[in-house]
Amino acid sequence: MHHHSDGNSTIIGSFAEMIIYVVPLIAIGLYLWAVYMTNKKYKKWPVSRVFFWIGGVCSAALAMVGPIAEMAHSNFQAHMLAHLLLGMLAPLLLVLSAPVTLLLRTVPVKAGRTISKLLRSSYGRWVTNPLNTAILNIGGLWLLYTTDLFQMMHESLLLYLFIHLHVFIAGYLFTLSILYIDPVAHQKSFQFRAFILIMAMAGHGILSKWIYANPPAGVKESEAQAGGMLMYYGGDMVDLMLVIILCYQYFKGNRRLSKKAAQVAN
């Protein structure tokens, strides 16, 4: 599970590592700046969302640089911890921070209209459809761990970076399509989103059991078992948070509708 090392890959690796260190700082800085700007015009931005953003950015960063990332190159259990941080916990926290809403409140009106138009486009419809994002997310993981792709990833730095980027983006889009924190033009029903979430949870759980019984190429059986268990139980913890938030949104929405109906009746 070690990267292939040569002169070019070392240079690329150093450059990539520098970017990975810098990007989280920029992301946090831009978010804080946007909060400052929007607070001057509108209602105060919730502090909880700031902490969600910082937590999400830090979770993603921990998966890519630092001791966990270093261990992940040679230890499958550490790799799986990085997967949970990058593909599940970080996306959930970032979605809860409502970055699109903050962006729309911060940018000029013309830019906001352009962003809104993009969200309403056919592309926006595709990337916010829970079925599509579930396939992109869970399907990608099945492809990674049941083929030679996992071993190939540790032999090519560019492939390693691409796959981790995919894991993060797929996880974010999936979470975004399930929890409507930011504005979503093409919304799906609670029942549909709940069904897709349950199917995705099942797919993730079955994959963890597959890994437990069928170690990926180059992974020791003991490490595969430990990693599979971490994937199963760690994934369940994040999924439980998703379920709780989704159900809370549903009951909150129903309560709001009931109040409106009562007002109309009176």
C-alpha cells in the first residue's frame, strides 16, 4: 500500500501536499469573510454553521494530511478512518454549514441570479437527484474496493488524489441531495429521499462486510477485518445523524403545514 516513488512523483507530491495544506485555510478564511459581509446586511449568520464549516474542512484535511493520512498509506484501518472523515463526516458538516445559502447572501445580485440559474438547470437537477448521487457515492466505493483500483491507487499519486477528490465530492453531493439545508430547485419527496438513504446505507453496510470477508488486493486479512468493522460501525454513526436530521426536517415541515392549515381554517 505504498506509493510508487520517483523524481516526478516526489515533486508532484510535494506540490499537492502544499495545496492540501493551503486550501483548508483559504476555505475557512473565505467562509469567515462571507459571514462578516453578510452580517452587515442581513440577519446574523448562525454561529453553529461557522463551527460546522470549520469542523467539516478540518475533517477533510485530516484525511489528506497529517498522521492519519500518513498511516493510511500502509494501514488499511487508518485508510478506512480517512474514508469516513473525507467521504462521510466532512460532507455532512459542510452541508450543515449551508455554504450555498451563504454564498447567495454574499455575492452581488447579478452573480446570485447566475448561481440560482445554474441550480435550476438540468445539470443542477442531475447533481441533486438522490438516486444519481447515491450511485456516484456508493457505486464508486464498490468499484474502488472490489476491483484492482484500490491497489492501483497506491501506485499512482495522481490516481490517489483523483479518487480522494471523487470520494469527497460524491459524499458531499449525496448528503446535499438528502438533506435540504441549502436551496434545491428540484426537490424530491421525503419518502423518496428516505428510501434512497436506506438503500445507500444498505449498500455501504454490505460493502463493509464484503471487505471483511474479501480483503482488497494488497491488504492483510486482519487489517481488512479491522477496516471493514470500522467502515460498518463508523458509517452507521454518520448515517444515524443523517437519519435524525432528515426526520427532524420532515416533522418540522409537517408541523409548519399544520399551523398554516389551522390558520386558514380559523
